Amino acid sequence: MTFRDLAELVRLSSNAVADRVRSLERRGVIRGYHADVDLTRLGLTLTALIDVKLGQTMPAAQVEARLAEIPEVLEVLHVTGAPDYVLRVACADVAGLDRLIGRLVDEVGVQSTDTRVILRTVC
């Protein structure tokens, strides 16, 4: 959205909007801008949430670094409750998801997983 379009929406001048947006960026309120990627156009038609329980084999920082290197892992959430982490992942198909779960166990030191396939995103 241009500053002019945003200015019309909030009923301010374009310059005032630009100044406010830049101020929010400088203060770290706006941390960045992101692309809205259609994963299906990349062949990643299966998305899932994986609850991950860690073994005691490596420190959490090392686990997090390894998870960040796996391309199928879109998001890593450190949570309270039974799982240590919840992962949002994208794979081409069920076989790819199966390989990913095996990789989490073999390479990352994950003790157990509980996986839910995302049927659709509502909002």
C-alpha cells in the first residue's frame, strides 16, 4: 500500500503518514515487511503442526539452530505445556512429511512428535 493510499484510509496527509511509518520503523514497532507466499504454487501442498518433545541429547539452543536450517520448517514456537516446541511445516505430500518427522528424530534429537495436518487456514 502506498503512503497516499494509507493517508486516504486514515484521513491524514501523505507526508504525515510517511513520517509516522518511518518513526514506527525506527522504534522497532514495524520490524519488517514480508511476502505472502502461496505455498501450493511451490509444490508444498501439505502444511502441518508438529508438537515436538525433546530428548536430553543436546541443548535447546542447538536444537533451535538445527530446526532453523530445515527448509520445510516455516515456524518454530517455544511453548508451555506438554510439547517443548510447536513447528509449522510445509511439505509436498505425506511422504515428505514422514521423511521430515524421521529427520527430526534422527538429526535433531526429538524424542517424540504429535502431528496435525492443517486442512485450511481460516484467517
